[in-house]
Amino acid sequence: MTRRAVVIGAASGLGAAIATTLAEDDFEVVLADRNLDGAEANAIKLGGPHTAATVEVTDEDSVQRLFAEAAGSDGLAAVVNCAGFSGYGVIADLAVADFRSVIDVCLTGGFVVIKHAAPYLSEGSTLVSLASLNARQPAIGMSAYCAAKAGLAMLTEVAALELGPRGIRVNAVSPGFVHTPLTEGAALVPGVIEEYVENTALGRTGTPQDIADAVSFLCSPKSSWMTGEVLDINGGAHLKRYPDIQTHIMKLAGT
């Protein structure tokens, strides 16, 4: 029987690495993204039987359609949701619309994905969300992202309780700083990466493959007795403190 996986956010960054690793694990992968061109390019690199699809996690109809079309006759063995983005702005200055846009993608989108993936997941299948170090570690100027990812971590636990009786495992991975298109803005601010590394027990940033390997484990039988878990994959960064991004930005601006 075909083991089919859907990876949302597979056009670049962590999602692309995860899709590649699951393909190496003998999943038939549907690479889904709002950036269909990027998803198709990565699917072509992987070759058949892997395919691309378009999805917008803030559009419930789009998510529902994705899973209905991707499941085929055998249903889905794994779903991985990597959709997310962040912005910067202290609470006093942050527009409500900007706050909501992050919540809509990172938290509400995560809910919609779980809701519409669940009917196509059967006993022994797995669902993995990408949370963040910021699910447990606050950062000035990142209220929306921190709140959304903390909410996603708790949503993971609730979904594990609700889907557990059907034999479906629901877990999350919380990456620390990894160089991807999502984090390139922060990486351009002098001092941010250096401070992150100083506050990371293993003394380095992560790689997309670090995260993909963790997701691979959660999608494999080796984690068959794990559910409701939020794995910190951050080199020990959660043991110390988050970089003071605001101070570095102010230095860059000369204020």
C-alpha cells in the first residue's frame, strides 16, 4: 500500500528539506505550498511519484480541497505543516491587522490543517506541526509569533488527546534558529546570530536537515508510542535566553 505524505510549506526552507527526507523514507510526497511554482520545482527534483499542489492555510476551502485530492484511495500516512511567517513590532506600535495575519497563518492555519487532515488519517498515521523555540521563549517585538507558536504547541496536545483513540499520533517540532528564507531578515541584523550562538549550548545554529531528521523520526514507527510531544530541536537554546533583537535593530538604525 502506498504511504502518502503531505508536506505544507514545501516550496523552500524547512518544508523542502522535510519533503526530501520523507521521499528518502519511501513516502509518496505531495509538496503543497501557496507558492506552487516553488513546490513544483522541488517535486520535479524529487521525481515521480512525488507531486505538487497549491494550498493557502488561511483559506479553509483550499485546505479541505488539498486533502481531498491528495489522499487518493489509500488515505494519508503522514501530514507535516510547516506554514508560518513572522514580523517585527513592539506591542504598543503593532497594528492589529499585522498581529492577526501572523495568528491566522501560524495558529488558525494549524488548526484548519489538523481539522481537515484528520478524516484522511487512519490508525498508525501521524501529523506533525512546526512550532518554534518562541513557543516557550519570548522575544521583544515578536508578540504575534510567540503567541501563535505557543498556541500551536497546546493545540498539538489537544489534538493528540482527541485523535489518539483512532490511533493517530500528533506531535510538533520546535526549531531554534535555522538559516531559511523565513529567518533571513533576522540574520541580516548584525549581532543577532552571534548572540543566538552564544546562548546555544551546542554553539551553532541549526540546519534544515536537523529539523527534517526529527520530523522523519516522528513519522516513523520508531516513535510509535509518542504523541502530544513538542520536541525542542535547538541545540539547547531553550536553556538560556533569546537574542535581544530590538537592541541590535536600534544599533543598526543608529538610535
